Amino acid sequence: MSLENPIQNKSDVIIIGGGPAGSTMASRLAEQGLDIVLFDKDHHPRFHIGESLLPRNLPILAKLGILEAVEKMAVKKLGADLALPDKTYYRKFEFSEADKNHPHAFQVKRAEFDHLLLNTARDKGATIHEGVKVTNVSFDQPEAVVVSTIDSEGNEQEWQTRFVVDASGRDTFLAGRMKTKERDPQHNSAAVFSHFEGVDRRPGPDAGNTSVTWFKHGWFWTIPLSGNVDSVGVVCDPEFLRTRKTSLDEFLLSTIETCPQMKQRMAQAKSISETQAAGNFSYKSTKMHGDRFLLIGDAYAFLDPMFSTGVYLAMESAMQGADAIQTFLGDENEGALCLDTHAKKMERGLSHLTWFIYKFNTPAMQTLFMSKLNPFNMRRSVISLLAGDIFGRMPGGVGAPAFKLAHRFLSIFRC
Ligand SMILES: Cc1cc2nc3c(=O)[nH]c(=O)nc-3n(C[C@H](O)[C@H](O)[C@H](O)COP(=O)(O)OP(=O)(O)OC[C@H]3O[C@@H](n4cnc5c(N)ncnc54)[C@H](O)[C@@H]3O)c2cc1C
């Protein structure tokens, strides 16, 4: 279809995507009085996987002014537990052990949570277009970026802006176009997941905790959500997923059957949504920012979801990135330096987290996580990680180097 409309007035920032990263960025910048336009190809509320938040999310929710609203829709999560497949035994990690100031987090239905974040950005003054897909971004003009869109009726439009933020999630809009997206050859997992009713939860106050249960081909998660619904999924080697001869529903249920602890907890459970799959999911863009653009959240990198860090990283990268963009709009040279500093900080956090993810399924890591011994106060270090302390030095313990040393030692002795 030909373009019927002239290029729209120039905004300060255009954001591609209204997930946690895009909406947080829009809120933060609109609060500063900037002219912000956000496009999401979907209409909200819409389903999204990624329901377990971390204690480190809470200060961000407070800054956005929505902590109480999220609390009302959420299940309270005091920690997480790790379980081995063949026993009823599990090891519990409570956030309060690592940080008394951030003793809990929330489990949320993403349809509700993302809708709240998007409406918050709208309330703060951002212009939100739902059901409008970004189809092209052109950096050909020296002082403006031109963004092309198409709405659900097929109407195409062009928009000028001073800066563009890619928050398009796993669609990786800009990284795909710039050919900067690199899959992680060392970590290629797949996930199959659904919502269930009637999952046997942990007792008492632990009923809101995430459980991670290892099994031969990977690990399961159970995440308790409001209304007696639990998110249940399996993360596995893609080779194992390729052995599937049945529907996704049947595959998920038969895989649960192979793990005694999960089988027991799911004995009375009924699936209440369509089972979905996500494949080959770890990647990173070789570029996080450049002339008039920044990639945030999953649009920049996606790591395995085992530590439930995705939404936190999306929102944290938006908060930090927004400060750098604000500086850029006032002084481009200084702003470029701020974007660089932001990128380096994010990189450091991601590489720290990547190390743990690579090792997660090794026997040595399972020994370290499950052991009742606590050399070098490692338990506290583990909990800091589970709470999302990706950017600071792990409090209370001797930090990542000691953990890495212990892991190497155990690996050598094949523990
Ligand atoms: C199996 C699995 C389990 C997970 N579990 C967890 C968990 O427990 N906890 C956790 O924190 N994270 C989890 N994650 C990760 C989490 O889902 C993501 O990290 C998080 O949603 C990233 O937020 P985002 O805003 O960057 O992207 P998204 O939430 O994906 O939002 C991107 C938005 O961009 C829009 N969009 C895309 N392309 C365009 C376009 N061209 N034009 C306009 N709009 C566009 C989409 O419609 C979407 O709304 C999990 C992920 C997977 C795959």
C-alpha cells in the first residue's frame, strides 16, 4: 500500500515495543517532559511468558509509582527452591537471608503486568499506539531517524524522531536488520510451557516460591500465579525436544511423568491454556547502541530464564538507558559517552550471569547449590544471585571468584 500520510512531526524518542523494557523507558522519559511515541504490534492485555520477578524489580516499580498496584495483582514470592528429580527433597533459598531490605518479590500474570506498565507510560504522557508494527527504521538523514509503521488496517505511516529505542523483545528488530544478532553456540535451549490449575504448591508462606527441578534433559519451573493458576514449563536440550512425536500438550505432560517430584506435584493439575514452545533462545547483539539508537531488554540479549532475570534486566536496562538518552538529547557528545558507560555496565552484569547459566546443569553446580555446607558463605552469594544482584558485588560472600574456584575444584574431582 502506498504512503498516504506525510512524515509525522518530529518526536524526541520513538520506542519499538511495549513490553517491560519499552514501557519502562517510555515512563521514565515522559516523566522528564520529553515527547515520546511508543508502538506495539499487539493490543494489550496479551499473554507473555516470563512471570517471576526478582526483589531487584521492586525499587524500579516503586520509582514508577506502581508498587502497590503490582502487589494487588501478584502472588508474593519469598524465595525459590531447587529440587532434584527423584526425591521429594528440595533446598529452599529465602531472599531475606541475603538482603533484609528486599525480602520478597512478585509472581505476575504478564498480561496484567505489561498492561499496567503500558498504561502507566500513557498516564505519564507518552503517546502509545497499540496494534501498530514498526516495519523500517532509516538512519539516512543526519539529524533525524525515520520510522515506518503499519497498523492493523494496513495503513502505512512515517514518523521522524531524534532517537530510537529498540525494545522489540525476541523479535530483535534492529539487531536483525543490522545483522548484529549472534546466537550463543554454547547455550542452545528450548522451552515448552503452559498454565495449570491444581498444582501442589510448597507449604505455608513458601506457597508463592518458584521451584526449579532438575531432570535428565534440563529443568522444570513452577511459578504460582494469582487465582490458583501456576505457570509450569520445561527447559531442555533442543535435541530432546526434537524427539517429540506428540502434540506439545502431550509432550509436556509425558516429560513431567519422567520426573518423580514433578509428577507428584502435578498429580491433580489440569492445563488451562494452550501449550507453547520457544526454541533456540540465547543470543546477543554485537552492538547495543550507535548513532541515535539503543537496544534494551530482549531486543539486545536473551539469556536462559533459569534465574528469572529477563524482566528485571529489561526494566533495569530501560531505567539506566533512559538517563543516557536524556543526556544525549541535551548534549550529543556527552550523551554518547553516557551510552557507552551504560553499555559497559550492562555487559559486565550479563557476562557475570552468563557464567552461572553455562554451569547450571553441571553436577558440580548442583553440588554447590544443594550442599548443606556453606564454605565462604556461598549460600548468601547464591541467594544474592537468585534475588537479581547481577550488577553489584554479591553481599556477604566472597563473591563470584570464590564461587568459580569452588566450582572448578568440584568439577576436577567430578563431584
Ligand atoms: C520460556 C521463558 C521463560 C521465561 N521466564 C521468565 C521469568 O520467570 N522471569 C523473567 O523475568 N523473565 C522470564 N523470561 C524472559 C522474559 O520473558 C523477557 O526477558 C522479557 O519479557 C523481556 O521484556 P522486553 O520488554 O525486552 O520484551 P517483550 O516483553 O518481549 O516485549 C516486546 C514487545 O515488542 C513488541 N514488538 C515486537 N516487534 C515489534 C515491532 N516490529 N513493532 C512494534 N512492536 C513490536 C511485542 O509485541 C512485545 O509486546 C522468560 C522467557 C522465556 C522464553
